[in-house]
Amino acid sequence: MTAVTDEGNGKGKGNGKGIGKRIAFGNGIGIGTGKSDGGPSDKGPSGGGRSGGRKDGRWDDGLIARRAAAADAHEDGEPAPGTPDQDDPQPQVEAYVPSGGPLPPRLDALRELVGLSRARLDRDSLAEAGRVLDEAAARQRLSSRHTVIAVAGATGSGKSTLFNALAGAPISDTGLRRPTTSQPIACSWTDGAAGLLDRLAVPGRLRRRPHPGPAASDEALQGLVLVDLPDHDSAATEHRDQVDRVLALVDAVIWVVDPEKYADAALHERYLRPLAGHAEVTFVVLNQTDRLPGDAADLVLDDLRRLLDEDGIALGEHGEPGATVMSLSALTGDGVPELREVVGRFVQDRTAATRRLWADIDAAAARLRPVYVAEGRPGLGERAREEFTDRLAEAVGAAAAGEAAEREWRRNAGRACGTPWLRLWRWYENRGLPGSLDRMGQALTPPEEELTARQRVEQAVRIVADAAADGLPGPWAQAVREAAFHGAKGLPEALDELAVKAGAPGVSRRGGGTAGAQGISGTPLGGRAAKPPRPKWWPAAVLAQVSMTLLQIFGGLWLTGQIIGVLEPGLVTPALVMLAGVVGGPLVEWSCAAAIRGPARRYGQDAERRLREAAAGCGRARVLDPVAAELVRYREVRERYVTVTEFSTTGR
């Protein structure tokens, strides 16, 4: 066997004539392939290149060919191993260009989704999506003319034998000693795969070309990069780590199972079931059928299909896209040509990388579903907003302030329109003596009521936050609650300030030099309550009350003068004058009290409305708006997530 590495940057010429053919694969997509009987033509980075044609049965690719020839001469004609990777010249690589379709929008949407979510989700939740984006970018920078297929299997399954059968040469060691394969070995049918193999970390000494013969010249396999992996169930941990690493990077995988271990739980639970969404880039090959008598191979193959179906892997039957399941014997060659034909169609389709990226995005989206898909329709409804406003208004005492404003209006009307004697009596009662009603009202402010008001504010914030977060995924529900509680830190103090500015009689005190009542925040409230406006008819009522008072005084003086003999006797007239003043005063006061009921009620309602609107505005600015902003952010990322998943759910 002559085996040299695929690292030449020379230029080959083919004088053959191209033959076009159309190949249908998987889901019925037809592609056109060109067939030529000449070698590929590649230029090196400098635009020139060494001769890349074969000379005397050997690939002449400059330095590598000379070293291979020297090694052959030194070993008396024995095949030389591949040369180290650092000595390989860099070939020209055709960058991967995804075809027009939904894949680029899905990648863009996933990238935006990760960017918008970094501040809300933990790093572990976005790790898989970030890895998919990184690997997609890395794969798109590399060759689109090559398809990387890994051959994986358990110990003794015969994967290395199958690898050699496909390559047409004993490239990978086989034998009874386990593990036989300790590092990935790659076989590339064409030049230009160095970047892909570098990405897989396959060293240059383990990079091979197929042995000259039918396998190497098979036009359908041009562009294939076949990688033989260590055993996935190897006792050596580093072997299993290499398998996991390479499987995450290749375009497709051929799983080789044998009649003894095809139902191994390690294979199904660790690999096949988690990669069920990658069915279109998965081949499952039942090897060693030569060991099964009669129709036992068909029975085992049917049972293998059943297990794959239980794993959730779609099977490519009846023209539907899915995994390819075959049986063969790599040792005897039975079924190998059929597998080579299927792999050739798969390679020439040149959509394996796109399908792999598509499946990776599906898997990442499935993992992200719990943190993006909400139950129901979360958000802040009008009812929740109104209930929040009602609770804040109750906490700030809007209704009590309205009632106090109404009483203040009536009190002012009574002072203005009441009789002087009644006003004098009220002044005597409220002159500030210990035990008076006003002093008791100013001095006694139950602390439990103040504490209750603060608790009402906290309860209102907690209820509206829970209503907004209801049905949201955990991280976004937590973000909504944090936004609400952060905005509510200064809410009691802001409500107290609003109450003072509104001049609510229920929370402000008229004593200019003394401390006022304590507000929701527990801090003293000072200031002078706003005086109710005086109606236009009050001066007339005051004049009427003054007139009644003057009549009382005049009638009384008249009677007094008659009694002491200063005036002529005549009790009827002064008595009537005095009686008119005595009766007229209360009558004017009663009329004024009846007239002020409507205005006083409207004044109280207006005071309650103003304080309620002020509390609602404060709550909206500090709590509702931040919560709404978090909900808008969630809707934005939810739209990006729908873009990532919509093609997966509706088909492509």
C-alpha cells in the first residue's frame, strides 16, 4: 500500500471530458454533478503551484512526495507513513457558502436571541446555543466541496474493517488487541480538506489517501473525508472524549453495530437517543452478518429498526428523509458496494453540512424551549393595572383624603355661615386645651395603621408582579419580579411626597411649627393643607348672618333700654326684632349647610381623584413601566425564538 497525506497545494490538470448526471437523495432533492476522467485542479495560496499529477503510480505534491520517496527508499520499498501536519503546505480551500434558504435567517435569529438573553439567562442555558453558533461559523469558513463522515462503533464491532473496505486499503489497523484504534484516522479522497482535518485535530501523520484503485477513482466519493474513530465504549477515558469531540464536528456519522451489541444501552442512551434529531445525517450499519445463519440477519435488522424507532430516530423509508439502516459484512464485502453507493450519493448531494447545522439548531432550540416558551399568555392586563391602582390608592388613603376634604369644606362653610355664638362655642371647645378632639387627633396616630399602609404597598407590588410573571419561564419571571421590587424600593416615600403636594387633609397638618403625621414611609409629614375654595354666594350668606346677628343685638339693646326706663315701653316690637335675629341666624346656617352638600361632595371626590391619579402615576412610573419593559424584552426574544423554530415545526 502507498499512503501519503492530503496536504499538497500543487495544480493538477485533467484533460478528460465532463459528463453530467443527476442524483436524487434523501428527500428527493436532485443535484447535478460533473464527472471528469482527469484529476482536480487546485492552486496554492500564491497562485502558482507544483505539479499535482501522478508520476509512476505516486502522487507528486512537492516536498511531501520527496519525503515519501525518501522514506520508501530507506525502508526498501515499504509504504511510508504520512508526514507530520506542520510540514504540510496549505491547500487552497473553497469557503463554505450555504445555499439560499431558511438556514441563514435561523442562524441570525439564534445569534440575536443569544445576544438579547445574555443579561437575563445564565451562561449554562446559552452554552449549547453559543457552541452551535461557533461551530456553524467555523464550518462555513471551510470547504463546501467536502463531506466529513465519521465511522463510529463499539469495541469489536468491525468499524475499522468497514473503514478499510470503503477506502479500498488497510489504512486503519485491525486485530484482536483492544483498543485497536486509539486516535482518529482520516482518509480524504480529494485535496483541500486540510482545514476540516485541522478542525477535527487529526494529526498529519494520521491523514491518508485511498489506495489507487476502484475506491480511489470512484467519482461519487470525490469530496469524501472519512474518519475512523476510537471505540465509544473504550475503557480509556481519553478515547471516549475524542469520540464525543469529533462527533460534535463532523457532517455525518456511520454507526457500526454488531449482532451482539446492537442493543447496547450505552450506545442508545448516550448517543443515538440524544442525536435523534440528526437522523438525516446518520447511517446505522449492522455489521458481521456473515456470523448470522439463515434469515437471522433480517430478524436482527428488524429489531434494530424497532430500537431506533423507540429512540425517536426517523428512518429513511419510502422516500422520506431519515436515517439510513443497512446490513453488511465488512469482512466478506457483502453489502459494502451498496453502502459505498449510498454514501456516494450522500457526498455528491453536498448538503450534509447544512443538514448537520440544521439539526444542531433544532437541538439547541429544543434545549432552550423551557426558558422561552410560556404557558398561556403572560402580561399585564387592564384588570391587573386597575387593581394595582386601587391598592395604591387604598394604601395612600385616597378615599380617606376625599372624605377629609369634604369635611373640611363643610367645616369652612360652617365657620363662614354659622352664627357667632355657635362659632364662639366651637372655638372654646377647640382652643387647644388638653383632651380636646383636635389635639387628640393630632397626637394619636396609631403606628399599626402606618405599618399596615406600608404593607399594603408591598402587597400591591407583589400581587402585580406575580400577575405579570404568571406563566413566564423561570428566568423571565424572576426578571419581572426583580424589576417590580427594585422600582418599589422608594415607592412609599414617593407616595408620601405626592400626598403632601396634593394637600390631602388626611395626611397633612395645619400646625406650621410642629411635626405632622407620619406617612406610609414612616417619616413625618408636614405642611399646610390646601384650603377649600370659597363659593361666590358665601359673602351673601355671611352678610345675612351678620344681619341676623345685628338684629339680635339691636332687639336686645332695645328691650334692655325699655327695661331700665331709658326708652318708652313697648315690648312687642323689640321682641319681634330680636326673635327674627335669633330664628334667622340658625335658619341661614341650615340653608347654607343644605347648599354646600353637593359642592362639598364634589370637592371631596375631586381630592380623592387627584390623589388616586397621583398614586397611579407614581406606581406606573416606578413599577408598571419597568415590568412592561421586561415583558416587551421577553416578547422580542420570543419572536426570535419563533424564527429559530418556525421552519422546524412547519417543515422545510
